[in-house]
Amino acid sequence: MAFGQGLSGLNASAQNLDVIGNNIANSATVGFKASTVAFADVYASSRVGMGVQVAAINQRFTLGTVSSTGNSLDLAIDGDKGLFRLTDTSGNVSYTRNGQFQADRNNYIVNNSGQRLTGYIGENSTLLQELKIPVGNIAPSATQDASVVSNLDANAPIISITGSAEVLGQVDLESGGTTTTYHYRVSSTGGLTWTDASGAGVPAPADGTYGSGSSSVILAGGQVVSGALEPTAEYAAAQQARPFSPADPASFTHSLNMNVYDSLGNAHELTQYFVKRAGTSGTESQWDVYYYMDGASVDSPAAGGPLPMTFDSIGRLTSSNTLTVTVNQPGTAGAPAEALVMTMDYTGSTQFAGAFSYDFIQNGYATGEYSGLAISSDGAIVASYTNGESQVMGYVALANFNNLSGLQPVGGNAWQETRDSGQPIVGKPGTNSLALLKGQAVEESNVDMSAELVNMIIAQRNYQANAQTIKTQDQILQTLISMR
């Protein structure tokens, strides 16, 4: 029996050395998981053991060191739970921790064996599919919302549409029980010119004395002979009529150009013209805003505007902070585009005594060509485009098993599902206790070279000791044979 015991020990030690040698050989293999041998004794009906057997070869699914590679498609699972799910051209499914991926000629994301990485295509999909590099152009997006935060100069001069005459003052002159209101201004000869409220000339007051006592005034020929006029209105300079026109810089106070985009991705220049007007009350300031796109007035508001903006006495916007601008046909005859309807949001705009300043954001963009790809920690595949935009094209899927040791190694750093492993639990990284990903990195082998070398020495000693039991049993047998 001792021969059998020693032989079983030799076989077990040899398998242990094989496992240790395999671990050492794969110490530089990305995603490799080291194995250990589990031994079990062998007994029959007797109380003396019949030797040893290899009960199992278990793989240690501990986390290896994560190292950066710089390759945009390399991935490392940054945690114990999770395996990449792969399919081959026949549809066979396997699982791996090796995150060395690249694109094949059909733009599928594959490993070195040509197996394709699987995941979810789209933001909310739950269907597992083979992942591809999202080459091609990103679809353009028409501008729908624009935010403009500006400061309009409170000290800017008022621009009048109709114009007005220079007014020195306004007086009420009483004669014969009748009171007449006159406006007067300084004429070119230095005398007084009399007008009505609109600035139109009117006959001068009749010669005579107006008022009484010390407050009387004598007029002759429309001029003051004695006394002084007592104005009830302040002086106002003459204003030239300036109807709004984009071609007349004097007809608007400020202008702001911004690019917007139609449904085809064509860029258009939207110009906003801000015009300071005379306020309708003594507590608010009035501005008009006109809208032109590519030099032509927009369709709504009609003829480009105006739309009003009012500010209170401390410079706060008091009118509606959102306005809608519409261009019915922003495209061309050969390439018609959908109507462009934009909501202009002026929240935060002010009227302070300072220079015109502005900042704006709009949410449209032109089409762009694919320029690169990155994979985030939650598995999101983010494509970048030449127009500066990015888009989530899908998610890498990870799988986990209740019994990882039950997986069947199939080579190429891969395992397959078995009855002992149970069914895979598949999901996005970071969900359902699955680990997160680290992009442009790989997980190195978890082989501890120092421990393996020590285990090799121990396995060698075990092999030598078992060989010694066979040698000793042989010597005893020789002694029995030589007895007379």
C-alpha cells in the first residue's frame, strides 16, 4: 500500500508544480487569475489512508493591479465583481477580465481573439448587443433655447422714432380770464420761438401784460419786455427722428450677434438690436429689441419687432424675461429646413450705469465628424465629434456569477458558464454591486511571484518526500525478499 500512497503523493505534487508553473508563466498575462490546488486524503474501509488526491483546482478571483496604457479602448474592471461579456462569430458567449480591446475592420470592439464586446446600445436599452465604434457624423440640432445675460447702459441717450423740437420750458399765460399753455425754445437769433406740445410752431402770445404784481411779465412781439417767464417744464434738447434701421447705427443703442443653427445644421447670424426709448412712466426705463437673422427681419415678432424690455429704478428687469423668435424658413430653396422657433431668455439682464456687456448660450449645433471615443467609469461609451459635441452611444455590460469558481476556463483568458457557476447577472458598471470601469487601463495578473516561488519550493520538498517513502518501502521489500 505504501507504494500507492507515495505514488499518489508524487502525482499530486506534480500537479501542484504544474499549477504553480502555469501561474508563473502567466504572471504577465493581462486579466489572468492565479490558481491553487486543493488536496484531499483517500480512505477505504481501513483506518490507514490510501494516499492523496487533487480535489480541485481553484482560481483566485482577487483584483490585480490596474495600470494605465493610454489606449482609448483598453478597459480595467476596478473591483472584484464583474467580467466582460464576449461573443464569437458563432454566437458562443464567454467571459473575461482581460480588457485589451481594439476595433476590427467592421468597427466592432474586439479582443485579441476576435471576440466581440457586448453591451447596451442607446441610453435606456436593456438588450445586449455587440458594440461598435460609432463612426459617422452626429446629427445637427436646431437652436431651441438661447440665454442672454446683458447689461444695458442706463446712461445711453434716448433715441426717438418721431423726433422732437428743443423745448426751453412750458408756461401757462392768462389773459382776460383765459389760460393758454405755450412751449417756448431759443430761436437761432436768440429770441423765443413758440410751439405747441408737439413742437409745431404757433403764433406768439398777444402783446400785453400777463399775471399781476411782481409776478407779471410784459410780452411784445413774442419777446419778453419786462419780468421773466416762469417755466413749469424742464429744458429738453431737440431730437432728430431716428426710425429703427439696421443700416443706421444711430437708430439703435447696442447690437449683439450670435450664431444659431437650423434643423440641417446650417449656421445663421441672429442679431439683436437694443434701442433706448423714452419711458412711459417716471419709475421705469423702456428699451425695444429688434431681431434680424442673416440681415433680414424675422417672421415673428413681425418685421423683426420690436419687443419691449422695461427696467425699474434700480436696474432690474421688470418685463417678461422670455421672448419667442420665429423664422419660418431658415434654409434655402434647395435645402429647406424646419421652422426655427427660439425661446430667448433674458433672466439676469440689468440696466446699470456702465458699458454694454453680454454673455449668451444657445443649445444648437452643426453636424460634426467622429473624432474619438472614451469610456467612462459607468461604462458609458462617449463619442466625440469635430463640432465639439459628444454623445453617449451605449454602455459596456458586465456580468457576475454567484460561484465564480464554478466557471470553466476555456483559454485565451476566458471562462464559460457552467451549471456550477449559475446564470450570469448582467448589468451596467456600478449597478447591482457590479464594479466600475477605468478607461485606458488594464488589470494585470494577480499572480504573486514571491508566493509562487515559495510554493514551488514546498511542492518540490513534498515531491522529494513522497519519492523517499517509495524508496524506503522498496528497501523494506528487498529485505524481506533476501530473508532465508
